[in-house]
Amino acid sequence: MNTEISPVSGIADPPDDVPGATWLTVDGRQVFGVWRTPQIAGKPALIFLHDGLGSVGTMRRFPEQTGKAMDLPSFVFDRLGYGRSDREEEFPVDFMGEAADHLERVLDAAGIDDCCLVGHSDGGTIGLLHGARYNGRVRAIVTIAAHVRRDELTYGQVMRHHEMLRDGEIPDWMERFHGDRAAHLLWCWTAVWQRKLYGSWDISGEIAAIKAPLMSIQGTGDAYGLPGQLESIGAVVPHARVEMIDGLGHFPQLEDPERIVGMVQGFLEPYCR
């Protein structure tokens, strides 16, 4: 695999700190990914989908911890516009739907034809949309703090980030993980979410088509989504296992990694034998 790093300036992680790094060419554009645990012939891969301001780096050790616990390959990648993948000038209004379609082509480019999806926040929504639109290679899906409809709490957070951008207060962690494109990414994300949440956005009807086994979890202290998000998923996907986790916030996999890895492992293992 190629471990040469993209020339996005200001991002930490020199090449020696990114074992398993690879570049994928998807629709003529470059996508950066990392095998946190290596591929194993005959075994499904765990595909991790980062949140709306995240990246390979913000997933921390969660993919690696889960892959090692399950003795499975684990792969995480920067979506277009994020981290080291190619820049986006702006996000399309249906940015998560387009990312769900793009995921199918990322999996093709990576040679992954057997997998499970594990998505956080926007990445969870992308996992749900992919599961509704595509059948065959995905054995099961896990979402953490996914969004499926308009939510005033989510909108409030988008506006808070918009004000940070307006005031030039770009979070240090965004500059660490996105380098000199951090401010542009924050603009892309807040702009598209303002357009999406201004109306009556709701994908509940579409995700009702999901056939794959699904577990969706959310923390009771989630500052980016009301409990109704989880309730909506459970209502339209009756076979889904939905879990509201007491005392955790928007990043359960970072706040209590041992517990969340155990939950993901316990749910997915029956489908990965």
C-alpha cells in the first residue's frame, strides 16, 4: 500500500505514523483511507464512517479496537472534502445521499465486496442511506448518533459553529485533522446543514427500505440530536435494535470506548461468521 501522504498542509500524522494508509482513485479523484487492522482473506471488513466535521484521525483508535476485538479487517477513509482526500468547493444539498452513493464506489475501488458499516453522526446517516439503496455486500449496519430528520437541537449546533466561523474561531482540533482547509470545511458543512435543516428534511421514509440487520445507538446527553432521532429509526426499521445509552453524549465511542466496542462486537459477530 502507498503510505505517501497528501500535501494538505498543517495535518499531523507523518507517513511513519500511518501504517496501512492507501490512496484510492474514485471517479478520477483521490480518497485517502487507512486499514487500521489488515485485510484477512475470507473475512468481512468493518467500514467506519466519520462524522460531519471528522476524518480518519478523529475516529481515533475506535476502528482498530473494534477490528482487533473481532479479529476482522477495519477500514476508515476521509470523505471528499475532508482530511487528506480531494477538496470540495462546496457540499451539494443532498451531501449525505451523494456520500452514500459515493461509498459504493469507494468500496469498489478498495476491493471490498463483503463488509459491515459502522457510522457516527453524519457517517451514521450515510450508512443508513447506503443500506436503504444498496443490497449485497453489506452484512449489517451500526449507527452512532445518526440524524434522520430536522431537529432544533442539531440546528442550534450548526448555528453555533456558523458563528464560530464568522468570528474566525476555527477549533484547533479541526486544524490538526484538516490542515489549511479547516475553515473552508467548516463553511461547507454549516452552509449545507443550514439549507437542509431550514426545510422539512426527513429521510425516515427512505431508510424504511433497509433490509440488513441494524443497530442504532445514541447517548442520552447527545448535544447534537434529540432522542426522537433514535425513535424515528426504530419506528421505520422495525427489525432494528435501538439503544439509548444513559450518561453518554454525542461521541459514545470516544467517551466509553470499551463499552461501545463491546456493543458493536456483540451485535455484529453473529453476522460475521
